[in-house]
Amino acid sequence: MTSKNASNLEVVTGDIAGLFDAIPFAHWLGLMAGKDSDGVLCRMPFAQRLIGNPNLPALHGGIVATFLEATALAVVVDAQNNPDARCGKEIPRVISTTVDYLRPAGPKDTFARAEIIRLGTRLATVVATAWQDDLSRPVARANCHFLVASGGKAS
Amino acid sequence: MFDDLPISWAEFRRRSGRAPNGHVGVMGELGAMIERLDADGIRVRVPFQPTIVGDTGWNVVHSGLLMILLDSLCGISIIQKMAAPSPIATLDLRVDYLRAVPAGEDLYVTANCHKIGRNVAFTTGTIYTNDPEDPAAIANGSFMLGTAGDPPPMATMLKGQGA
């Protein structure tokens, strides 16, 4: 499907904070990743280019979706970094993402965390949640599937 | 406004008076071009640019860009079919990534609204590059109708068409 070249993320996977800088589109969006005592925490600082309809204004739904998917990716990469983890260790390739939009996302900073539902030898299933002012009032949730190892002969 | 397709998303926003302080929204920022907009459908082209790459080793376009395009186009497919355009908001969006988009290829996005109910509308969208028969991503999106705010600018344009 993709080229035989190695992912350029191979060089940054040990450092979640550098992950989004290595992804040009994530960098364009200004996405940031870090870790605290609760795990990976991602931040999307407000920028005018993230607006969908400037007349509202609200963040574009696809932008929020991108942020959630990127957060899910970061959490999978972080889990893969654990040398004891028995899971696929290839750079995750997203298969599908489903987003539920829960509240309008206003022109302000957005935060996200993600939870791995299952991380296997081929597949990762992750749920990500984004919020703005109040963690208990999420603006959107996403369910993402990633391939974490190429399949066998069947694929 | 319809006579001079293709038109850039940014220019279309400016002409319809929906670019406050020169802000054209993310679709405008991405350089999206409206190539087709009529009763039978809409098609938008997004020229490749290096900022949309997801992985410089694999040399592919970022998946998030595809979600942005599909969300926008699915929404417009509803506005296009509304008797009286009103504000809408995405309720959910599912995107399946069928194949990677190689860096350097322009993207084309189309969408179709299957049903407009009293509260919810249902859509599908497709992204392809060189070959419409070889889609890179497909989406299913449902949207709430009659939400807060102004109708999208596309509504203004479509009403202008009939006048």
C-alpha cells in the first residue's frame, strides 16, 4: 500500500514530544504531545487556520477529528516504546476513524487523551477524547483502528 | 458567481461576504478549488503541497487531511439539497482509509447526501487522486439540522444560483 521506505517516525518514537514535529501536517496544525503522570496528553493551541466557518467561529470538525486521531497514534507509539510490550512494533498505519461530535469546539485551545482498548500483534483499537475548558464536557470522541504489523501471506 | 468555476474556496468565501477579517477557513487555507457545483453534485480539488504530508519516509499525505475534506464536502452535499438552507453540524463521521495517497498527487473529493430528515441528514463522501474508480478514502457522515449560527456560505451561493 505505502512505499517500501521506512517511516520517518522511526527516528522519533522514543520521544513522544517530538512526534508531531516529525509529521508535516501535524506540525502545520500546531499539534503538541507530552506526557504527565496520567500518560500522554496532547494539545492543539488555537490558531486561525483551524477554523471551519469563520463566521461562527468554530474549529473545523475535520480538524478536531485529525487531532483525536493524532492523539490515538501518539498513545499507541508510546505503548510500543515499552520494551516489554508484546505487540506489533511497526509505525501504526490508520485503517479507520469514527468521530462523535458532542459539543461545538470554540476558538480556543483543545486537549486530548486516548485509551488503548486493545493492542495486539497486528491491530490497535484506541478511543480518544478531546475537551477544551472542562474535561468532563468533551467536545468529541473518536474510535481509531491502526495496523501495527503487516499481515501474513493473506494480505 | 457560478459562471466562473473552478473557483478557489478562499475567493468564494470572500465573494459571498463570509471571510471576516480576511479569514477564509481551513478549506481556504488548504487551497481547495471548487471545480463542480450543481444539482448533480460537487467536486473539489486540493492541490498537493508539502505541508499536507503525513510521513516523509513513506511519502504519503496525512490521513487527517482526508477527514477534513470529507467532513466539509459531506456537509455541503446536504446544503445543496436543502429547500431552505440552514445551519448544520456534524454528528458523526466514519472514515475508512482504503489506500495511502502518494505525496505529489492532487486530491479530488466528492460527496452525496442520501436523505434529509427532519432532524438529521445522511451522507457519504469519497476521495480519489488519479482514478475515480480507485478511491483512497470513503466516509459516512450524519449531520444535525437546524443548529445554531448562520447558514454556511455555500447556502448563499446555491440560493444565488436559482435566482
